Amino acid sequence: MSTTTRGETVTSAIPAVDTAGVSALLERGRALAAPVLRDAVGRLAPPMDAVAAYHFGWIDAEGRPAHGDSGKAVRPALALLSAEAAGAAPQAGVPGAVAVELVHNFSLLHDDLMDGDEQRRGRETVWKLHGPAQAILVGDALFALANELLLELGTVEAGRATRRLTTATRKLIDGQAQDISYEHRERVTVAECLEMEGNKTGALLACAASIGAVLGGADDKTADVLEAYGHHLGLAFQAVDDLLGIWGDPASTGKQTWSDLRQRKKSLPVVAALAAGGPASERLAGILAADAKLTDAQLADFDEEEFASRAALIEEAGGREWTSREARRQYATAIEALNGVDMPAQVRAQLVALADFVVVRKR
Ligand SMILES: CC(C)=CCC/C(C)=C/CC/C(C)=C/COP(=O)(O)OP(=O)(O)O
């Protein structure tokens, strides 16, 4: 056991992952979602259908069929398990799985444009290859498709699912707005950072973890418990994302090196390091204050060593360790939330396995 800077006791054990079991869960989500996702994308007018197909890795930059990385598909896997947690067949969760994945990809398309990121899933981002207008339009279209797919089911459950997805999307947008505004704030508190991450990442994972149950006929109380699991899992997911954004291997993450530092992100490791106090924390604060006076182009011109030295200071001030502990604390809270729903033991074990994967992932 160990203690966080907030004084709570958390398990410090790094979970062992059932890699084969998790791969099978992710693959099942991908396989059941794929036909519905392809059909949805096929509804888009050219050239948006092809731009979306490129984003999902189904075609390459020249328009040839491809099997590119279309993402880990954590959210579809969650949506199917959520249907099973409510006693329904996994298939009941498929429209929810696809809808959440569409909203997720809408957010990635817009996020890459806003951040000026040139690499996603190991290839050129849509805005870089096809221009900002296509990134905006295809993102908007994926969002519309998500709602269209759910609403055309025409059931009461689909109406409830759409309501939850719309609220999650609004929170995701709130979180993105907070994230961007924090880039230009000298100080962001740990609480503000966690609230922002709960919005930008927690809300959609919470929705993924409950939407299958809603579509499978679960009551709101059951859905709310599953949502709590997904929310904390989302916070663990984002904490790991923040670690990967600084110390991840670009060959695994599929993103540029030091992407978060290049964009002045007040991610958890940075915020925790600044809050820690002490010589490394103060040196970091001084450097970031000087960075704030530079233009984005000047910052982008920095060589690797400049970012490496910032990363080293964040680590020395304790930001890396604090964030890993926070990921494990949120993981433990997510698992505990599962006690609030009576579900088949195997489904519970699979929800735990997915959470294990989230905290140890390298991409
Ligand atoms: C409105 C707007 C622009 C919002 C942006 C919100 C945003 C991008 C939040 C970050 C969420 C996140 C951790 C994405 C990576 O997911 P992942 O690792 O599951 O990605 P994958 O599908 O590639 O595996």
C-alpha cells in the first residue's frame, strides 16, 4: 500500500494483465462494430466517406485498401460488456458501441486540428493530409451519424441512450475547452486538471460503460453505477495518456515525441510537479513561465534536449510518480464501483481485465 499527496491510501500493485483475454475482448468489440461502422461511414457524401475511411485506416493516403491502425477500440469493448452486465446479449450494445466510437473519432479529428498534431495512429492526421475543412466536416459528420444511428432504432431505450451520449459529448467539449484554456494559464490546480480530464475523457468512457446496459433495458440506477466505473476508468485512462504524452515511445503511441510538452499542455504530471514545491518544481515553474513568452513557432523550434530537460524536471519534482499513483487510485475506485451492480462473475472479471489493460498500456 502507498499514500497519495492527497493522503488517501491506494493499492500500489500494478495489475497483471490477461493479455490474450483483453485482446479477445477488444477484437470482439471491433468485429461486431465494424459492419455497422462501415455502413455508417458509407452514408457520407464524397469525399467525406473516403476521408473517414482514411482516418479509420481502411484505406491509405493514396486511396488503396489498407488495414491501418483504427484505434484500440476500448470503448466498443466496454459498451458490449455493459450490455452483458445488465443481463443482455453483447449484440444489444452494438449500436451504442458504434455511436460512442463515432463520437470518440469526431473528437480526435477536431483535437488533432486544434493541437496542430501531425501524427495519429502512426500516420498523417486528416487535417494535415486533407486540410482543416475536411477534418472539421468529417468530425461533425461522425457526431451526427452517432445520433442518427441511435435514434433510428426508434426505441425508448435508444432515446435514453442518446440522451446519455449527448450529455457525455457536451462534457467532452467542455473538457476540451478547459484543456485549451489551461495551456495559457501559468497555474492550474490538480483539482482543476482532474475536473478537465473527467470531462474530456471520463465522460465518454462513462457513457461507453453504461450505454450497452441502457440499450439492453437496464434501469437508470444500474446504468449510473456502470457510469461511475467508466468515469474512474476514464480518469485512469487519461492519467496514463498524460504519462505516454511525455514519456511514451512514439513507435508505440503513434504520435510525435513530446507532443504534450510542445503544446504547453497542463497535463497531470506537469500540474502535480508544479504543485509539489521544492527546487525542481521551482526550476520547472521558471522555465514554463519563460516558455509562456515565446510564440508557438519558437517553442516548436526547440530541439529534443530542451523537452527532455523539462521532462526530467517534471520527474524530479515527482510529477511522474504522482500521476502513476493517481492512475492506480482511479483504477481501484473504478473496480470498487462494480460492487454496486449484480452481474455475472465472468462479465465482472472482463471489466476488471479491461481496466488492468488501461493502466498498463503503452499506446
Ligand atoms: C471536442 C474535442 C475536440 C474533444 C477532444 C477530447 C479528447 C481528444 C480527449 C482525449 C481522449 C483520449 C485519451 C483519446 C485517446 O483515446 P484512445 O487512446 O482510446 O484512442 P484510439 O482510438 O486511437 O485507441
